[in-house]
Amino acid sequence: MLVVLLVSMTIGPLEIFGAQADRVDLLTAQRDQLAGEVDALRQRREQLQDPREIEELARREQGLVRPGEVPYVVVTPTPEPVPPVPGPEQDESFLRRLTRSLTELFR
């Protein structure tokens, strides 16, 4: 009787301990992921200290040019979308298609 009582008293704390250990593992993984992101952001911050990188970003993303340069933009034609040709399946309502399918099934 005493053994059953002791075993039942230790089950609850053991479950809590296991849940807390899982939580610690999850938080450790999140911390490691965030540390990697911080390192990447620090590296990017260092890159952005370089004037050549700033110039490249300004040219590529903002289309900026230096005085005396002639900007140009290459525009490729986009094909006009072709509307889908409605077939018998698209013209019918859902209920008509369902009725037709069930009728064909039970013939």
C-alpha cells in the first residue's frame, strides 16, 4: 500500500520534470536560431558600412545613376493572357454536374 502511494506521488513531479526538459530543449533551439539570425544581421550591417555596397543597392533597387550617366530600362513585352475556353464542364453548375455524374454512375 505504501509503495503504491509513493509511486503515485512521484508520477506527477516526473511528468512536470519531463515537460520542463522539453521546454528547455525548445527554448535552447530557438535561442540558437536567433543567435544565427543576429550573426547574419551583424554581418549585413558590416556590409552596409561599405560605400560600394550602398551604391550598388541604390543603383539596383532605386534605379539611381551618377551625374552624367544615361539611365535606361529594358522592358520586355508581356504576352496577353489567353482566356480559358469554356468546356461543357465549366458551363454547367455544380449541381448539374453532380446530377449527371450520379445518373451515369447508376445506369
